Amino acid sequence: MSNVVNAAVEKLSERIESFGSTAKFVIENEGAIMIDENGVRAGDDEAEVTLFASRETFEGIMNGSVNPATAFMMGKLKIDGSMGVAMQLGQALS
């Protein structure tokens, strides 16, 4: 797994202890992160929603310089699956 994914797992783990649904963040050319009832980990399992972003967009979302809704509207954040679960994840991250 890449250093970007490892750092993201650590940072997300500080913000999310558990999540009632399953979500996956795919960071372009870096790997994937799973978020579920067990917490946050590197992985590429099935999920109710999958979010796709570049490293720059993902890091911006994590540090607060990029608004996820704006990134989605601009096509920098793509969502496949349940929009409701994506919105729950957004709330958990804020």
C-alpha cells in the first residue's frame, strides 16, 4: 500500500471510529481505503458507495481546503453507489 493510503488511514481513523455503512475511497494511482463498522483500513472490498478522487483532491478534502460537494459538482470527486451513504460519510468527516 502507498504512503498516501497509509497516511490517509491514520488521519481518517482519528476522525471516524466506526461508520454504520460501508464506503470506499479510491485515490487515483495510490490505492483504496475502506470505512465501515470496524473503522478505517486500507482495502478494496465491496462497498455501498465508492468515491473516486485524485491524490490532490483527496488531500484537499482531508485538510479542509476542498469542499466535497464542490469537488463533486466540478467532476473532481466521482461517486458510484448510494448518494445517501456518501452524504453520511461527508457528515462523519466534518
